[in-house]
Amino acid sequence: MRQCRVSGVYAVTPDVADTEKLCDAVRQVLSGGVNWIQYRNKKADSWLRFTQAVRIHQLCRQFQVPLVINDHLDLAMEIDAEGLHIGGDDVPLSVARHHFGRDKVIGVSCYNQLNRAVEAESAGADYVAFGAFYPTVTKADTARASVDLLADARKELNISIVAIGGISPDNAGTLIACGCDAVAVSQALFGARDIQSAVRSFSEWFS
């Protein structure tokens, strides 16, 4: 799996307690043609996270799309997910790699810090994520990143670069042109009236 470069449309699930509703939305996102799915639910307890992750992983396998688990190494290992995404307060990358395995994808949130991304690459990360680039309702207290950071990161890094935070079809092109390989999107996909059409509107930037 580590040979797969992280690119294209990277969907991040919202905090939804209704598992059936969430899985229906995930199926639509997958039908629309996303390249990656990250399961993230900050409000769920451990049992709900496990239940939802298992269901979503089943859907991802049907569509042959990798599933990345946000934050929870134990959950990623338990369901044999393809990837893990860790933030600044999560398990260290070295520990995650040791337990998760060399063949799994691990991404690291680097916010607006290029030095953190350089360190993550040296430590064995497969991709780094920068953002938020634009105002976002998903994480109101997140750090803001400049689009110039992407160009600087592209010069310094050899691993995949993911942009996140308030990304829409209207501003995705700017981020891609500046150097990101993938755009991570939540509200603009899962909050859309026509989810499949929303996915395609992002995918067009990568065609």
C-alpha cells in the first residue's frame, strides 16, 4: 500500500452519530469517485467509532478505495485499515509506524509548519497535511496556512502533500497549482445536496 501516492480527492467524514446516515453518505462519496476516505468522528465513543469504521471499511473495499483512520492507532490496527492519520497531540509517528507496520500509509498533520513536515518525512511519513487554508466550520480553532506554504513545501518534500481546511471547488485549483497532491474535504462533500456531483466538481481539477 505504501507505493500508493496520496492524491486526488480525499474525503473526511463528519461527526455523525447516525451510522446508517453516515454510511449512506459515504457510499455516495465513493460512488462519486473519491480517491481516499478518512474516518474521523471526534464526538463518538469507542464502540460507535468501531461500528462506523467497520461499516465504512466494508464500503471502501467494495470500491477499492483506501481507508485512513484519524487519531486512533488501536482502531486502525483492529480493523486492518490501509492508513492512519495523526495530529500534534496523537501517538508519535515512530510508535505508530512500529505498531501499525511498514506497509501501511501514515499521514501527519503539519498545520502551517514546514519544519514539522520535513521532520515527518525524515521519520517515515507517507504524506503530510497542511491547513486550514480557508475558514472552516469543521474545526473552528485550527491554525491558518498560507498558499505560499504549499510552494515552499513542494520544493522541500518528496512525499505527498495534502491541503485541508475550507476547500471548495472554487478555491481547490489554486491549492493544486501551488503544489498540493490532494485536497481533503469534509463539509463541501458531505454537506452537499448532490454528493456525487460535488465529488466530481473536485475531481475535475485532477483530470
